[in-house]
Amino acid sequence: MRRRKLRLPVLTVRTLLLVCGALVVVCVGVGLAMRASLTDYAHDGAAVEQVPFVVNSRASTDALSLHTREEIAAADEAALPAEVDAAYTLGMASEEVLDEAPIVLTGTFTGERTYVYQAFQCQIEVTSVLRGEGVSEGDGLVVYDAYKITEPRNGLGTGQFSDVREVWRGSEGPSRFGLMPLRAGQEYLFFLEPKRYPSEKDPATYEQTYCLIEHPYARISLDLAEHPERAGVFELPADGEWQRIPFAEACQYDLAATDEAAKELYLENCARLLADALG
């Protein structure tokens, strides 16, 4: 039995270039179409407001109680090497940390919010400086608000399998204490520290860029006493599913508390801290 030889047509250089060019055009077209279908949460504030906010962090009375470092050390049976680390591990907030914040000021969130990697860069207009160098009244600052936009139930934390997104608290920062996102037009008392960047970065590029200190009272609304309803109580659902509310609604709260006792403690401590800071 004779075997047939399959001979492919020989393409000229010109034909080959045309075929490759057509494939490139198709790939670019598909890529552009996919890119156009995505929502630019980094710069589209209106789109962010509609994203579900997962209330997966609620403040308890234990988390909101203020202690001295001596009290924290006494409660630390494991004798951790650093007192601040002990506070973090035990979930105990040191009041002395507030006294040591390098930057303390009052400022108003302008509403300009840009999403970067696992945080929002928020524009703050300084209304008064209580402590710190390099900051003056009227300055415009960038303050990081640690919340991340993620895909629901994406356990890998990488890749994208759908166009559904939601906002979760960050792994670090005051958001883990139940603090809610900044509210446009609201004036706050801020306890800040300069944003740390890798050594190879030019420090001048990031002047007046700050993070909230790791503390449940790192920011306090100046008019909270007039609006106690902004300390919300969010109970754990019976089915174990985290409650979700629109991001815009989450911004109307200052805190997500576990119960009424935690709410009252937060309001009491905020009133005292505001009086101590502002006189």
C-alpha cells in the first residue's frame, strides 16, 4: 500500500506577514474589548460606592477598651518581646500609643478617593495641627484607608474568575478594629504616621503621605457626640454569612460594633479623647 505524502502550501514571506498581522489585530481587538468591559475602580468613585462592603470586622468591648502598657504587659503571660506586639497579639489597645503618634491633626476628607493596592488613597485638607512637623493648616495630605477590593470567595487571592467585586477590611490598619471607610466632607481627629516606602524609592515623591496608626481610635469624627447613630451595631448572622451593605452606606458609619455595650464604650472613649486632644 502506497503512502500519500501531505504537502503543505509554501507561504511567501508577504503572505506569512499578512497572516501574522491579522492574528495580532484579532488578539489586540479581543484584549481591548475585554479591557473596556472592566470597571476602573481605581478612579471611578461612583462605581466604588455601589460595590458591596463586607462587614467582617466588628469592634467588641475588649478591642475598644484602653489600657496602659503596664496593664498589657501584666496580661501577657507569654512575655512577648515588644509591648506593642503584645497589644496586637492580645487585642488590647494601649492609650499611650495615641500620645506617641508622630502626627496629630484635624482634617476634612474631601471625598477624593483613589484605589491602589489593598487601600484607598484619601485626600485630606488639614484644618489644624496639634502635633508634628512638616504639616501646616491648609495643607492637602494623602491618608491611606486600608480596605481592599477583592473577588468573592476567591480563596487563592490571585487571578480573576468573574466581574463581581466586594470591599473587605485590610489585614492591617484600623479597619481590623471595625472602623468604617472615611466619609466625604467629614472632619476628623487623625493620629498619623508617615507612609513607609522601600529604600530605593525617592522619599520626595511621597511627601505628605501618611497612614493611620494601628489603633481603634486612630481617627474620630469631631461631631460624633451629635451623631451617636454613626456607631452602628452589626450582629453576627445566624448562618455565619458576613453582612454586606453598599460601600456608600458603609461610609455613613464611623464604627461597626458587636453590641450596644461596645457602642457605648466607643462613644464614651471618643468623647474623652476628643476633649483631651482639642481642649
